[in-house]
Amino acid sequence: MRRLTPILALCAVLVLAACAKPSGPKAVHQSHTFPAGAGKLIRLDLRSLDVRVKVAEGSTISATVDLEARSSSRAATTRWIERNTPVFEDSDSVLEVRLPGGRHGGVVVFGFLHTEGRIELVVPPSCRLDVKTSSGDVTITGEATLSGPVRVDTSSGDVTVNGGVRELIADTSSGDVLVTGALTTLEADTSSGDVTLQGGGERVIVDTSSGDAKLEKLTGDLSADTSSGAVSANWDRLSAGAKIRVRTASGNVRLRVPEGTALAGEVDTTSGSIRSDLPGSSDRHTRRMSFEAEGASVGIEVRTSSGDVSVRAHQ
């Protein structure tokens, strides 16, 4: 009898795995409670698990873990559960939640592996919060507000904030950042992810590559840097002494400031167009517009390469 070549043997294994009867789903449900203290840091490092945080008054931190895995391999199901069940390490000053299984914790399986995993926390506003994931989404809500800055670092996971946060520092690669509530400070650094701020902010810093920045109801300083992403910003109020700084390569810039805002500075583009209904002088040859308000004013500096720029006033 002729022996199977290695390639044929591998193909046979793959076919058998694909046709194998799926193992039943394996699930984990855990609940934990920890004491909370003023300034206590909650540090999460959870790879692909989704993270949901609710900020609420209380004296304890509660955590609920839900995992489910279904696979053509019972061993793969077990390994995924083992490598994605969080480990809790608590002290008076820090609650650390991480996953075992090394840096990646992946599971290789011939056939299929479907997984779902999330951790939900209820956190008092006196605590601090740092979250790190790879592909896991991060959602933060709450009527109470964390007193310190919240730091979120994720690769492809999205970051959604609807309350619970006063200061947000978000760093993503392809994940989007969406904030529906009001902030005092937003610092967002993304590659291809979009940054959307709907509830307003007093101080906003955005740095993206191809992601767009859509910023509404601003009340203070803006600094935005992007390559091909567009920048759209709208202010509810803007006091003298505030600064607007935007730099893009090919991204368009659209700014809307309150009527009567006095601007001082320049808008400069290489090949794009400039449109404004605020008092200023323009030079078509250099594609530059200058604003020279007398007295107290808002500083403006906008520079683009091929992007178009619009600076308008609204009531």
C-alpha cells in the first residue's frame, strides 16, 4: 500500500476536522467583588475580551466575567477558556486584571473556533482606570464621573464613552473613538480610526493618519494633526485666549466658530482652497488668509497641503 505524502496527510486531517461533530459550547460565568478606595487604580490588560465599565457611586468594585467557546475540537475549546479567563490580583492601591497564557494567548485549531468574551465592571468615581486590549472593544458609561484621567490603549478595538469620564486619553490603531458625553479633556491618537466627539470638550488634542476627526460643541482649545483624514470642528463658545491649531496633508478642514469671534493668525494651503466669512485678508497667489483682530482674540493656525479649508461663523 502506498504511503500518503505529507501534503495528502495534512489535507486528510483538515477534511476530517471540518467534518467533525462540533463539541458542545463551554461557558464560564464569574462574579467578583473587591474593596474600593480613593485613588485606587484599576488596571485591565485583556487582549480580545470586550470591556464594559459603568461608573456608579459605591464602596466596592464589582466584576462579572462571561466567556463562551464553541469549536470542532473539545481541546481547543478548553484551551481558549483557560487562556481567556481573567486573573485578578488585588491590593489596597491597585486591582490588576489580566489574562494568562503569555502575551498573545492564541489557540490554533483545525476546523472552527467561535468565541465570545467580555468583562463588565461597576466602578466608584473615586477610582482610576487604565484599560489595554488588542481587538476587544471598550465601552464606558455612567452618571457619576471618574475624578482622574482614563487611559485606553487598544489595537483594533473601538472605544465608546457615554458618560462616566471627565478626561479621556485614547490610543488606537484601527479602532474608532466615539464620545457622546461632554469632556474637559480629550486626547486621541489613532492610525486609521475615526475620532468623534459629540458632547463637547474644553481641550481637545487629536492625532490621526487616515482617520477623520468630527468634533462638536467645543468650548476651548483644539490641536489636530492628520495626514489624509478630514477635520470638522464646531464651537458652542470660544473665549479670547483660546488657540486653534490644525495641520493636514490632503485632509479637508471645516471650522465653525461662534458669530463675533475675533481671530488672529493665518490659514495657509499649498494647492487647496480657502473660504471664510470672517474678517480677514487673503492672497490668491500664496493661497493664504490672515486674520488680524485688534485686542483680545482667538489664535488660529491652519496649514494644509492639498486640503480645502473653510472657516465660518454661526449664531
